[in-house]
Amino acid sequence: MIVGLSNPKKKYHNTRHNIGSWYIYALSKHLNKLLREEKKFFGFTTSINIYSNNIRLFVPNIFMNINGSAVYQIAKFYNIHLNEILVVHDDLDLESGKLKLKYSYGHSGHNGLRSIINNFNNKTNFYRFRIGIGRPKDKKEISSFVLSEPIAKEIDLINISIQNAIKETYILLSNIA
């Protein structure tokens, strides 16, 4: 399963904190797939096939700090193990447009990751794409920063990193096929 962390779509879709969902929508568009709302999972989902891997795409449509409950619920329903999940999320510690792939690492203060780790009994053995959004100069502004829309230059850089993440997804999946 590939999960794009997010806050509720209507109000927060264009914010920095929803970059994980931007990735999922870009990947589904690339594959000509539409996500549909699944109320029982509190999010939007579709299935795709890459290199004979059947993959569920998922965007939670609940607040970031409880995304883990939705991820856990859909993973349990489809019998998807934590180490079979790739989580895509925004990252304050990377400049806008930077991308890093990690495996089995802590939450680094990210509430969506913290929620996933808590819901999976404090386990961290999952993949993640960290997409950089930069960091405000004043630590007191972090909440308003992640819940605001990036400027045009940042959007361009973020979209490039999302396209690179899609390419990296194919590489990652080719190694496990």
C-alpha cells in the first residue's frame, strides 16, 4: 500500500502538510486511475498494478494526528503488513523540492507518522518518502506554515520532487517484484 498523509481534503488539500496526498493524486493520474471515497476507511482509495504488484493507494480524509487509525484500518482489512507500506509525507527538515527515501525510522516530530507508529504498536518498519517543504525561521510559526499554501516557486520545486518520487516508486517496486 502507498499512503499519502493528509488533513481533510476540502479545507487543506493545497497546504504543505498535504503533500503526501499530492503525490498519490499525481501517481493515480499518471496511471489513469481515479481515487474514490471509502467512508469505512475514512479516506480515498484505488488499486493499481505495477510490475505485478497489486497496490492499494490511500489518502486519509481525517486530521493528520489521527491518520494512523485510518491506515491501520485499511491495512488490516486488506491484510497488508506494515513493512509493505510506503508512506509519503511532507518534511520540514528538507528544503522544498528535496526528496529522501527512508526505511524504519522514528516520526521526527511528524504527527501523521507518530499516529501510524502508535497504531501499529510502536513499530517503525515501513518505507517513507520525505518530500521537503522547508522550515519557517520562527519555530512558533510551524503550525501555520504547514497548514498554509506554498508559494509558486515552492510548488514548482515540490511538483518536480513528486515526479521524481513517482520514478523512484517504480525503481523501488522493481526491486521487490
